[in-house]
Amino acid sequence: MSRRLGIPKGTKDLNLEAITQRNYITEIIREQFERFCFEQMETPAFENTGTLFGNYGEEGDNLIFKILNSGNYLSKVPHNVYKEKNSKVLSRYISEKALRYDLTIPLSRFICMNQHLLTFPFKRFQIQPVWRADRPQKGRFREFYQCDADVIGSTSLLQEVEFLQLYDAVFTNLSLPAQLSLNNRKILYGICETFGVEDMFKAFSVSLDKINKIGKDSVLEELKSKGISGEVCTNILEIVLFEGNNREKIDLLKTKLSSSPRGKEGISELEFIFKTVDQINLQTLDICLDISLARGLQYYTGSIFEVMAKGVEIGSIGGGGRYDNLTETFGSYGRLGGVGISFGLDRIHIVLEQLNLFPKTLLENREVLFLNLGEAENIHTLNIINRFRKNNINAFLFPEKTKMKKQLAYANRRGVRFVAIVGEEELKGNHITIKNMLTGVQTTVSEKDAKKLILNTLG
Amino acid sequence: MSRRLGIPKGTKDLNLEAITQRNYITEIIREQFERFCFEQMETPAFENTGTLFGNYGEEGDNLIFKILNSGNYLSKVPHNVYKEKNSKVLSRYISEKALRYDLTIPLSRFICMNQHLLTFPFKRFQIQPVWRADRPQKGRFREFYQCDADVIGSTSLLQEVEFLQLYDAVFTNLSLPAQLSLNNRKILYGICETFGVEDMFKAFSVSLDKINKIGKDSVLEELKSKGISGEVCTNILEIVLFEGNNREKIDLLKTKLSSSPRGKEGISELEFIFKTVDQINLQTLDICLDISLARGLQYYTGSIFEVMAKGVEIGSIGGGGRYDNLTETFGSYGRLGGVGISFGLDRIHIVLEQLNLFPKTLLENREVLFLNLGEAENIHTLNIINRFRKNNINAFLFPEKTKMKKQLAYANRRGVRFVAIVGEEELKGNHITIKNMLTGVQTTVSEKDAKKLILNTLG
């Protein structure tokens, strides 16, 4: 019987190299999350559909992977519903769970389920895969890791400052030059308010979010088609796309949004953040006010961030923002301020590869292959290997007694760093012959010296 | 809007404590996997249904979580199929993917997709969650981690020996006394052959696998109901349940199975393993021949293992075996011998907890909370915190300027190890006041001494 081979569209197997590189990044992120006193948490791969749907906009909702109920799931579908043969309607009856789409909504669900047990401000981080039924393309997969840190239960702007420090610490440790765009949803609302189109705020921010993808003209057309007058559109885009330094942009906003209370609040939040950051010496991160930054998700209420790698055109490698009402929609008691950031692991991976920023030694092989010379020698060799391993040396015995040539070919193909031989001669003299496969140098030494040699070479 | 709260049945959120304990175990396992030169690999959370179904028996297949196709998935269902309203039949049309049920089948799929690129024997390990729609009960979840190591491409019994060493190394490092039951499917086949019921081998092994759950008498009844005569059943169970030491059991098998070539092969494999293991000094693991060990999965062809923790009644904490034909069913070129083992992470977790084997310091809080005394002090404090973090100290500033009492209450509830104060006095003298929250001791020292104090205390 031969089965259908293949891997699902948009997914990939990760080999040692890919995992080692990913772990290099996640370990740096995790370490900084801990330095900043975020506690690790994990949530299940799937959530109840009621938890997930309705948070990501219609487009997002369509990308959620639904899980089919188990057993005779059709028995619960009423006859008239089934007769309709409508996929959307039927789903509600045959699917109660779905794969998580991000880490923020599961966090909100967790917070509200455990509010009475938690200590607020609650700082958590989470590094787990998420799944989206997106059209696969280069660098975009249907399964990918997210690395999130969030604080729930504080409206202090010092949290924003801390997240900027956190981004700075991580990108410093990755040696990755990065620029953070900062904006505030209150400013975007203020802009709408100023021109009397605050009821269009949601539509406006959805369109604006696409400006880097579709360009200014298309955004203009979209806004017009949504019912905003051409003149207002032009005025709005003039503000949003104003070029200048942070100071000049803030001055412009102060002038333009002077009649919008919400807009002014946004400006003063921005100013606090800039003022504070100026006094705490970030090492790697440049921070720019980008009034055109909107962020797609509708739950953001204040500061929003997006990080780009300098010198690599790949889109954002991180983002986040403040969402002060989100947990309330899940039934938390009272309003719990929330703010969080995310690292785009796959893109950071690509950037580090392009800029050649992975440490040179990361993928070095550290293994010792002992050749198989026959049953008599093997017992002796197995005991040596055992002692090697106890000295933190990665070692193994070739399982078959085949020709030396074949075993060496295996060593080469696998790329082991050392080959070790314990043959008749070595057995007599209580020696081991060690061959460094990178230099080709071969030496016959005592077991103790062999271990020393290997550990010294590996550093 | 308040949504439906709750977490899907049979799943759990993991908090810092649970993750820290799990990581303690997986890091020990991972380290030994690397010592033994297994390469880490990861596969996607879901596979094509064609890959998964048909490997786990009917019971297993029913526990696989199917993923609903995206979009208008009903449009591809033929009218006559839909009309049937049969869950099983409909699934084939509306679900192309399913969550992985174990790590062995994805490995086999991977091997066959990449056979031309791999170097055999191929040694891989994998630590990832799997999902099963099992009835949830104490210690059994619908999402849980598996830790597997496998070698593909060698039929050498030295692989079995290596896996016994690997189990020994891991349980030694966990300080967990364990006993491994060893058997061989060829012996079970040999027993059937000896009594002329080799066509019942599969049914026999399925029933035998349940002997610890349902008892000897129920197994006897089940075998009879499957059509094996009462006398044969009694004879078979007499062998299977024979009590004695390993030597006595092997002697019994040699006598009883002398007419079964397959049985004799199994015995000689066992003998090789016992003989070799006797000469290589395992530290922690006892190895017992258990003729009643069957293992549920039908793909096993030779040696089978199961590990129990000594002194804790919880079932197996590890298991595995040889499956020399499995990749062939996925279309590999030629037969690739395979053998692998798995660690039961959740049960090991429970055992370590019961036996109090987690290191005492594992869950110790290592954080420093800086109190928030107002905007003027905060800038100074933020800079100190920054330097603390660069010295590998986990530290953060309380985000709100609230009453001291409230901030200290937070420190206590969160259980931080140190509270730090940089007030007016400290600012003047360039000092920090550090309070050790475990001892209550409070000291005012220079920044340098504060860092030293904290790092020394944490050890």
C-alpha cells in the first residue's frame, strides 16, 4: 500500500538548520522577555469558535482554520439547516473549535477566565505557532510562530516606553539595526473628527493600513468610494503623509487637530513617549512618528508600533499597540488597560540570513562518529562512547559493520566533525584514533587526551 | 458585547510554573538526544488526511481532529453524497487536513518525501504537541507533548541498545528510577505460530495490549470471542504470563517456540540485546523481559519497549519499538529499517512532582521591582533598570505612581524577590535601597553594590 505523499499547502518541515536558527532568535527574545519580567504562558492550539470569531474583521475570520466536530457530527444539524447547503451556516453546527489565529485573543480569553486569580498589571509573554488559511507565498506560511509580550491592567504610558526599550534590547542583541514607527489611534480618530468624518474612522483606518501595499492613490479612491468627499480625502492624506522630522510632525498635528479633544490626547501621549525615550538612551532602535501608520486590527485604542529592519525591504518585523477595551469584550470586570508587542519571527529570520547576522559557529557540527569494526571492539567502543557523552561530547557508533569506506562516506555526508576509531591496535594500547574531519588531521591518543582534544577544538 | 468564555474541553493553559517544569524535563531530554547525535526536526501541526488515516487502527483514527476546508467547502460535495447526510462520508469531501496524532507518521511521510536528500541511518528527534479527541480524564489531555527519537535506515540491533542507553541517560539525569519492559513482536508472532493461530496475530496483540487495563480473564474472553479455542488461549496465556527472571523466561521461550522460525529470531534478538546491555553498565534503568508486552500500534515488527517509573502507579512513561516496514507503506524506495522511542512528558511531569524530584530552585522568583515614586525619579530609575538588565538582572518599574502600600502589595502578590527604591534621598546620595522580600532585610547601597548583592543572593 502506498499512500498519498506530500505536505499540506503553505506548511513546511523544519530541519536542524532552520530550528537552530529559529531557536537562536527565540532564545534572545525569550531572554529579554524575562529580563523585562514578563512571565511565560501557553494556551491551547485551538479555542472555542465563540472566542476567536469576530475579532479579526471579516477577512481575518475567513482565514481561521475550523476544526470539525468528532463522531457523528451531522446528527446535531437540524434538517432545515442542512437542506440549505450553506457552508457558512453549516459550520456553526459542525465546528465548535478553531486553530488560534494570533496570541492576543487567547490571552484576553485567559485573562477574563482567571481575572480573580491574577495580579495586575499582569505581564505575560508567549512564543507559540499560529495558523492562518492565507494564500501561501514567499515568506508567508499557514503555520508560523508569534512571539508576543503584553501587559494587562495598566494604562500607564510607561508601558509603551518599556516596550520600546524591549524592542531595543532584542534588536541590539540580534545586532539588527531597526526603525520603529510610532503613531496613535487617537490621532487618526482626531483627524477624522477634525474633518467631521469620525463615523468613518474604522473604514478610514482599514484603508490607511493598506497604504504601503496599494499606494496613496488607491487609498484615496477607496476612501472616496466609502463616501468621504474628495476634498476631505485630500486634506486628510496631506496630514497623514506630511514629511518632516518628529518635532515638525507633532507641531503640524497640534495646529491641525486643535479642535479635537481625542486628537490632542493622542498628541500628548506621543509627546510623553518621545520625551521619556529621549532621556533613556536606546542603543539600536530609531523611533519615528509615522502618521500614516494605522495597524489593521480594530481593537487598538492608543499607541501603535511597527518595526522595520534597516536596509532590508521585507515589511514589518514587529508591531503592536495599546488595546484598552479588548478584555472588556470578553467580559472582564471593569476595563483593564492593555498594550503589547509582537516579533515577526519568520521575517527576522530572513533578515538575519540576508544580512549574514547569524553567528558563524551556530551551525557547526559537534559530533564524533565511532566506526563499527565488529562485535568484539563494539562493546569496548560503546563504553568509551558512554564516557564521552558524560563529558558532554555528542558521540555515536555506526550501527552496521560495513566496509570502512562506506562508514567514512556516511561520516562525510552527515558532516560529522570527528571520526573515532577503536580497532585492534588501539584496543591493545588503550588508545583512540581521532580524525578531525575539517582539517584531516589524525592522531592516536589516550581516551583522556582524546576528550580533551575534542572539547578544545569545539571551544 | 460579552463573548462565550471558556477553554476547549480537554485542554489547559500553561502558566509559568507548568512551563518551567516542562522545560526542565524537555531540556534534559533534548540534551541527551543531542549527546546521542539525533538531529532535531519539526513537522507542521496538520497533515493531509491521506497521510494520517489508516495508521492507528479504527479507534485511533476516530480520535484524529479533522480540519474543515476553507471557504465555500460545500460546493465540492456532490449532491448525492450530501443527500446521504453521513458524517463519515461527508468528511472525505469537506476535510483535507487533520491535526497530527503522533510524531511517527509525520516522520515517515517526511522520510519518503525527502529520501533522496537524506543520509541514512537518519537519526532525528522531535519535541512537539500532538492532538487526540480522547475522552479527557485526570492526566490525559487532548493536547499534549511528545518527545520522540527515531533511527531510520538501519536494522542493526545496536540501535535498540543505543535506545536503552538513551532511556538510561535521561532517567539518570532526571534522578528518576525506572524499569524498562522489553519484548519482541516476533516472539508474540511465534507464540501464535506455535499454536497454529498465526492468522490471529493482529487480534491477539490488540487484546494482549489491554492486559494491564482489563486483566487476564477479560483478555481470555476476548481471545475466545475472536475465535481462538479455550485450550489454545490458556496455553498462550501461560507462556505470556510466566513468572521468572529474564534468563528463565528466555529458556521457557526457547523450549516452547522451538518450532517457530520467527519466534526463534525474536528470541535471538532479545538475547543479543541482553548480552550487550550486560556489558555496558546502565546506571538507572532496570531491564525486564515482559512477554505480555504487546504495544497497541500494528506497525511494530521487532523489539518493543515500555518504561515505568518505579514506585509510582501511573502507567508507562515511555515506549517505542522497531517498525521495519512503516516507511514502505508511504512509498519509500526499498525497505528502511526503523526504530524509535518516545517519552511520556505529561506523566514524567506528574511523577517528578509526586516524588519531589524537581530542583528546589527551579521556581524561585528572580525579579527586582522598582517602586514608582514619580516622574522626576522615574527617568533616573529607568536608566538604572536598563543597566541592571544589561547585567542579567530581571527588573522592572511599577507602571503607576500609586501609594507605596499598593505597590508593595503588588510586590508581595507577584512574589518578586527584591524591591528597589530610588527616592529623593537615594537620588542625592546616588544610592539604591534594596529589600530582600524573602528575608525582609533592607540595605541602601551604591548601584554597583546593589547589583552585586542581588546576583550573589540569586547565586
